[in-house]
Amino acid sequence: NALLDNKMCKSTVKDFNGQTPVHSVIRAIEYAADRHNFQKVDNLIEVLKVFSRKQRSNFNEKVGSTDTTVYDLGRMCKVKKVQELFRGYDMILGAIKEHEEFNPQDFNSLWCDSPQEQQCQLEEAIFSLLEDWAFNPQFKIEEHRDYLKKCIFSLDMFDSSENFNRMRNIAKSKMDVIRQDMYKIRDSMAEASEGGKKVIDSNEVPSITSDGPQMIIKVKDECLELGRKSENMKKHVDEEVLVPLIIGVASEVLQDFKEQLGKALNGDCGDNAVCVDDKESVQKILKENQNWQRWFTVAKVKGAPRMKAKTKDYSEEKSWPGSEYLGDCLRAMIVCRGGKESGDTIYQTWLQLKKAFGIREDNGRLKNNFATAGILKGDKHQTPPDMLMN
């Protein structure tokens, strides 16, 4: 406690070698262990415990110019007592409470081997993290995605249907709050602009459905005739021949699609639309284009496994070949800036895309969720207000 109270002792301050006090203590423990000075080892471990009670995030300091953290060093320390400390209950619980990264395998081992009371405490800490921080709409939830993937979603505790459903219910309840806010923004958008009124009017911008094929693949019959036209041959041609062919063609025209989309969007909404190749860099790019009104990004060609799954479904639900019903092999996302003119921007964007890609009955599909989301009853209409087209 005296060590903690000493304001001159800061566990994040680095010496000329780039080492923090915690790092130095770990090295001193290893040195003492090599010389069988176990009393000193125990004394120094008590010092580590003091530092761990101060703030778990201090253990995330990088060692020198490496990517190795003090936490990593502790976990890999050759002294078993140090390993047990860094992989132990207090360290992991502290990380969870401070929303810091921890090792999921350490959590899983601890959770599996702990008595029920400690198991429950670990679980409640995780659920508190999800409810109060990770899924909380008051924070930028998107910024928590990597943390959730790395530390949370792979935890063994979610193999329990009870825990999994509890996590899903927390996410759903938070999403309901976000959707209600989105509906309010949509409604105010309609009140603030003529374009906004038209966007939410299903007569002005009606959804367009198409039950027919989205493309005609002329070589399908020739391919089928190479076999015995059996059901097995149909399936093989559909999933193993036509799907790779579609992927090849889509890859060939991906850049053309991107350029056509850019031309369609530029010119009618003030400054040119900003193209974002890497969504991870979107905030940086938009800061460099502060007058942006719209930004768009083009995804990679949809992968073969997903295409084959949809092809199989279409073939069973509609007709052979199911691959002809694939409508989203090339995908893009367009984001319009919020504000009083957002309704006009969204409506103008729709008109530009409609013209550029010839979207109409029997040539494409449009789902105008601006006009239905949160307005019509039923679970399928409790979606974000947006437009989906292909």
C-alpha cells in the first residue's frame, strides 16, 4: 500500500531501456529464481500484486520497441507463481472490469476449473461488460468489434445455451434502443426536406420485387449435356461450374462497377462522393474530406461458399440453375451524411442509381426500408431504415 501511495512510483514510467517497473520486477524475479533465492521471489511477487491492484491497463505497456506487453511477459514467465498470477482470477477480472484485453484461453481454463461461485462472478463480469460498455449505444459500438472478436465471442461460457441466449437478448435490447433512435432520425428527416418525404413514401419510392432470374447463363445447357442431365449433374454444374464462372466474370468487372458507381454519384449532391477502399480507414479519410456528403465502398466479390449455399436454396425454391438467381455478386455500400439535407441527399442518390443501373420492374430489386421499418408491424419490419437494391 505504501508503494501504491507513493506518487513517485508510476508503473507505466519507462527507463532508458524502455522497461516499466513491472517489467523490471518480472526480470528480477527470474534472476532470483535462477539463483534459488525463493524468498526474494516471493517478496517480489507481492510487489507485482500491488501493481496489479492499482490498474490492470498499466500491464498493457509495450516493452521497449517490441509489440510484447508486460502482460505477455508475465504470462510467459518461467516462474510458475508469476504465470499463475498473470493468468489468475484477479488479473482477468481486473481486465474485464477495465475493458482491457485478456487471453480467452486463460479465462476458459479459469472458468472451467473454478468453484461455482467464482464461475458466476466471472460470468456476471462479462455480462456487465456487454451491457454497460460493449453493446451500450452511448458508446461507439463499432469501435468495440475487434475487442469482442478477440476476447469475448470465443469464450467457452457461451457454449451454454442459457449464457448465449442471455448475450443475444442483451444485444437485441440494445439494438432496439438504437433502432428507435434511427426511426426518430428518419421521421425528422421526412419533416425537414421534400426528398425525405418522398423517400418514406412507398408510392414515390416503391419497393421493386423480381421473382425471375437475375441473369441468363447461356452455357448452362451445353455444360449439362456433357453429362447425363441427371440431378447430380445439374447440382454439379450449378455449384461447381456456374458459380466459379460467375465469380470469374464478377472479378473481371469489379473495377468497372466501382467506376460506374463513382460516375453515377458524382456531381448532383455538391462535392464528389468519397470512395473508401478500406472501411477501417473511413474516419481518417472523411477527416481529410470534411465537406463530404456521401461516401461509398465496394466489397470484394462474394465468396464461393456463400454463393453455393444460396444457389442450392434457389435451385430448390425456384428452378434450375439456382445460380441465375444470384443478385448480389458485386456489392457496395453508400452512406449519406446526416443533417437537414440528408433526406434530399438520399432521394437524389436513389434517382442517380436508378438511372445509372436501370433499376426497374423485371430488372433489379429494391427494398425501401425507409418506408416500412418500424412503421409496419411484424418482426421482419423491425429493421434499420435503409435501402437495399440489386
